Amino acid sequence: MRTRQSPNPPQWVVHDPANGDQARGLCAELGLHPLVGELLLRRGLDSPESVRRFLEPSLEHPHDPFLMMGMDAAATRIVQALADGEKILISGDYDVDGITSTSLLAQFLGAAGCSNLETFIPSRFAHGYGLTAKAVDTLLERQPKLVITVDNGITALDEVRRLHEGGVETIITDHHLPRAEGVPAGIVVNPRQAGCAYPFKGISGCGVAFKLVTALRKLLREEGWWNAQRPEPNLKHYLDLVAIGTVADVVPLLDENRVFVRYGLEMLNRGANRPGVAALLAVCRIKREITARTIAYQIAPRINAAGRMSEGGLAVELLLAEAPSRAEELALRLDEENRNRRSKEELMLKEAVELLSGEKDTARQAIVVASPEFHEGIIGIIASRLVERYHCPVVVCAESGESYKGSARTVPGINVSEAITECAHLLQEYGGHAGAAGCKLSRERLQEFREAFAAACSRQAGSGGQAAEVLDGALAPREISPELVAQIASMAPFGHDNEEPTFLLDGVHLEAPPEVLAGRHLKWKLGPGMEMVAWGAAGNIESDPALRFRVKLGFNEYRGNRKIQLTVEDVRRGAP
């Protein structure tokens, strides 16, 4: 919860009501609370069928993998490699999406009997991001017959050419935007490449890898590949990895992503997890139901810590570990790396804020901040923290030899990948997607890039002024019922493009001052079976009817007693 006002906070705006007649019709047919009907309409769900698919995601809903351009050729080539015993090398990425993609494909190929299989996760520090020239050097040294990239490679035109010249065939699987000049030679599987008819473009890299193994399993079944010694895998058991990769990569939790995450969370909550995941959950000390938020804030940071602080290959080894003792050892190591990351993160954030303290907040269209003290593995996190603080697009740069490596994050309404691409003439490398991107530039170009990036973001923002934070409604406690809370909960999993609804509650509804819990938290009683909590807010929020609260709705269950619980996300004084 934010307890201190940040510079230039976005204005709160309560969403206008949806089409009344349409909302009432939807609610009458499906038995929905009127406010839930409005929430669904705002998400573009305007028919009973679309609402049912959203609220009741099914494993029958995902699209045919063979609709994805290049999928048939990729699966056919891998079947040939398996039949011929060729050496296959999976080349991943050091973030969570890349690590889960690598682990998923490696597990499936292992189950399919591939005995000549290797994985490669590039070092952020030695190789850089994606399929770089240095990464290609390492791949060629390993002498594979076939390289399959996951979550990377779509922009590596020259690097793929080098692999082909070295006698290595490639299958590029990715979900990032291709370059304007096209895609690499050979087999490419990416729903965002020109001409691909796949109906959902928002899939993660791990999602693409899952579609690949789905297609592979089908072709292998047709080939009579599966038998008693090599049983056909149940792909539902792979959805824990898909859920982790999908949530961590902040892709839209809509369409088939929603199916993957819903059933992946089901697998995670069953308790019969793969040893690596079980060990990870143990070090996270998770005692409640695992949700998308649990993945985002507890599981993913520990997996990410390997690639940020040392070697991402450790996380792949963890997720593929079969011995619980080895899994526990690796999970504890990642937990330690994550603690080191948090310590460095706080120091870097303090320095970044100090570097920006001399600038005028009102004139800031975008931020580019650099320091020789910044740790390359943490700049993406610092960019996100600065976006939260300053409410504008941010690029944080760390020194890398004679260059700067930058990681960019953004605010709603500004596509940071497009803004970075506009600055391509100043950059040595760049890539990413709407919400997050990366780049590399010479030190001499930093100021030029700062100005060009701000101008590109400003053009996207236009004359719209400061972005507003839209709340889903204004509620009084008497308007909140268990039915409403339960139906909002049915809209989970929440995440990008399906944000958890937030509401405005005025301080005039607080009849008594809050109770202080454990010296740190505040709790208000709002009525029978209903309370509001502000975690970590003791000493920062006074009892004042002029205050306004941004809250989320949920239940708190303790020893069989269930209460409606409003959780305070932010506090403001006066008008929204």
C-alpha cells in the first residue's frame, strides 16, 4: 500500500457506468450482480457466451497450435531429429519466461526419449540478452545439429545466419515483435510475425513453447512413438510452468492465457508439485492459496534472481530437478540470491531518486537515468519502481564495457517498445514488447537518447495530459455483499489487461478510528462481517473523514470464520 504521496500521482477517476440496458440484460440472463456485469462489459465481454468462456475457462478453449505459422514445419523437423537421434540444443533466456520455456521443452523432449539434449541459458553479463554473437559462439562450440530457441531469437537475423553457415539448423520460437526488415531465415514460430493467422497474439514465450509441445505430442502420437517404455505425457502437468512464465512476463491474462494460468494455479495448489517447484514453495513459506499475485511477488522473483545475480541455468536445473535434496539445495541458493537482489535494489533506488531530485517533476515526459553503480541485473526492477513513483515511462541504464545497457518500463497508454524503436538510429541493440523493452547504446549517445526517448513518449501521449488512474466504482459499505465479492473473485486470475477491480471508499463511512494490529497495520470495522485493513500503514493514516481510499474487495477466512475484507491500496485527501 502506498502511504506517502508520490510526485505527480495520477488523478483518480471513477469509471462511467456501462451501457445500462446491455448490463441489465447480461446480468438477468447469467444471474450476475449489476456491478459485475459492468466490469465484464468494460472488458469487451458483451455476450452471454463470451462471459461464460471468461468466467469458466476450459482446457477445450485454447486454439489449435497448427494455426500458428511455422508450427507444422517446426514439429515435423523435431520429430525427424528425435527419430534420427540428432543432438538438440534448447537456447533460452535468463528471465522467468525464458527459464520456464526452456524447462518445459526440455522436460517434454526428455519424456519423448531424446537422449542427446542440452539446454543453454545465456549469461546476462557474459553473453547479453537473447541470441547474441557471443551466445552463437557458445552454441557453435557445443556442435548441435538443431538449435531451438524459446522466448528469444526473433530479431537475431545475423546470428541465425551464422548458425546456418556453421551447419546448425534452427527453429526460432518467440513472442516478441520482429524487426521491420523481417524474421530470421529457417523455421520461425511466432504469432506476431507477418502473415500469421493465429488468433491470439498476446501469448507468452512459455505459451508458445507449450503450443509447440502440444503439436509435437500430436505428431508423435500419429507416428506411433508413444509406448509402454515411453508413455505419452499428460500436458496438464506442464501448466504449472506455463502459469509461472505467463504471469511473470506480464502478458494479457485473457483468452488462452487465462486458461493456462487458471489450470496452472490448480496444479500448483494440488501440492503434488515437481520437486523443484515444491522446494521453491517451501522457501517462499506460502501458507495460503497460490494465486497469480503469489507467482508475481514470491515465486517469480526467486526464479529471476538466478539470471539477475548469477546464472539463469541454476533455475532451469531447479525446475528440472528430480531429487528433492538437490531441489532444496538449489531453491535455498535462489532464495539467497533474491535477498542479495533486494539489498542492492534498495541502494540503487535511493541513488536513482537522488539523481532525479534536481529535475522538475511537472516537465518530465519520460525518464532515462544512468549510473556506473547500477547493477545490470536489477535495472528492470528499478525502472518499474520509478514508474510507480513518477508515473511516466522510464529507462534505467547500467554500464556494460564501453556501452550502456538499458531496461525500460512504462505507464498505460504508452508502448515503450515503439518508443525505443523510434530511437533505433541511436542504439546498438533493442527489443521488447509494449510494457517492457531493453536496449544498448554507446555512452556518448546517452543524452541524445534521453531527449529522443522523451520526445517519442510525448508523441504517443499527445495532448492528453497526465494519465488518470481509473477506479471501477465508488462504494459504501452497505452496497458490498458476499455475492458481489464472490462474483468479483470469479473473474480471477487477475493480471495485465484483467486487473483486479478497485473501488473508491470515502472516509465519511468510517464511524470509528482504526484498530492497530501488531504495531504496524490498521483495521476498521465497517459493519457485521466486514472490515477494512491497511497493511503497514500504522502511523501514516489518521482518522479523517476527508480521506478517500482506493480499495480491493475480498474475503478473509480464519478458523472457519469468513469476513468480507477491503484492502486499502492507496489513500488520498479531498477530491478524487
